[in-house]
Amino acid sequence: MDINVKIVCEEIKGANVFDNRFNEIEVIEEPYKDLKIRQQELMSKWDVNPNNIVNLRDALM
């Protein structure tokens, strides 16, 4: 990584520019039942995926 890019990345992290955007998370239920069911199916497949970051972290520990 270029030293200038690294410095800029550190400055952005230190500035906390994204704190206001991610302080609150809003959860809205899917308005259509068929899409809600499809989303739940996709999320359950994602959850058991061996490449899911949680599963990868568990494998390393």
C-alpha cells in the first residue's frame, strides 16, 4: 500500500467521520410476505456458508 494512502486511511479512521451515520440502525420488516420468506431462506443459507466471516473466524480459533 502506498504510504500516502495509508496516511489518509489513518486520518479518516481518526476523524470518526462515519460515527453519525452508523450510530443508529433501523430494522424494517419486509413489506411483502413472499420476499420476507425468500430473504429468510437466503439468510439461513448464508449463515451456514463456510465462507461466512463468522465461520472463518471460528475455524481459525
